[in-house]
Amino acid sequence: MAGRTYGYARVSSRDQNLDRLIDALEAFGVDEVFADKASGRDFERPEWRRPVATLCEGDVLVVKSIGRFGRSYDEILEQWRGITKERGAAVVVLDMPLLDTRRGREGVTGVLIADIVLQLLSYVAQVERESIHQRQAEGIAAAKARGVRFGRPRKERPTSYVTTKVSYLEGHITRSEAARRMKVSVSTFEKWLREDARR
């Protein structure tokens, strides 16, 4: 029994454009497109949940590439199996013809091949992400070892700090007035006070 065909598109940030993905889905011939501007870190995305919640046997979910699905190896496999095995719907990945679980496409062998390819691609994507994170961490550690400082530079205390601090502690001026006199924020003045207290 032929069901409905849904398209799903996702980009990671608000300033990225969905048009190219949506055009590819519409060219395939989907009945309806759902799109998120959200991280692929997990599947807690409103437009992802809408079609997945209604998928049933005979329906098809189409995505442009496996990266539009998500970034987590375990979660991609869990979602894929939930759609194809539990709900009996099919998944089509346009950029990877082997990832097409529609019935009639090489039967059970086609489904098996799709599952194997999916696991391999998801594994490779996760290993690459972990490698990127490791390289970033190693780069930061090496930079710190060379004395590179991260974050905003420390604000130097003005020459008027000591007298202003004394006036504040003696109750002659408020924190806001002390900060205004030194041309810094109240939080900066409070931070200096905390640092002094720890010495």
C-alpha cells in the first residue's frame, strides 16, 4: 500500500539557507517538507518529530544526505531502526542511492545493504567528529603550554583603585559609584574585591 512521502531538511544555524535542500526534496516528489534550523547534536527538533510521529507502514521519509539526519552515531541508528523496523516506513537518502529502504528495491538484500552502509557512514562520521574534538583539545593544550592566553585580557586596575576601594569599604560610596569613578562595570569591581579577599 502506497503511503505518504515526507521530506526533511536541516541546517545547523539560523543564517544558513534551507532552499537547496528543500528544492532537492521537492524535485524528488515529496508530499510535504519539514525543516529545522537546529543542531544535529540530538533529535529533539520540533520539525523532525512531526513527520516521524506520524510515519506508518508504506510511508517514506526523504533526506538530502545522512548529515541532515544528525551527528550522533548511536542516535542515527536508533532513529533509522525506529522508522524502518518498528514503523515499517522507508528512508531514502538522496546523496547515497544505497541508502534507500523502499520495498521492491532489491528486496531484503537492499534493506540489508542500506543498514550496513548506514552503520559504516555513521561510524566514520562519528570517528571524524571525535578526531576533530581531539585535535582541538590538543591544539588548545599546546597553545596554553606556549603561554597563549584564552578569553578576554585581564583588565588592569586603575591607580585610583585603592582609594576608591577604601571609600567603598568605609561606606562613603556605593558599589555603583565606585565602579563609575574607575570607569569599569560593577561586576569588574566586585571581581577585584573577591580577588583581594582571597589573598
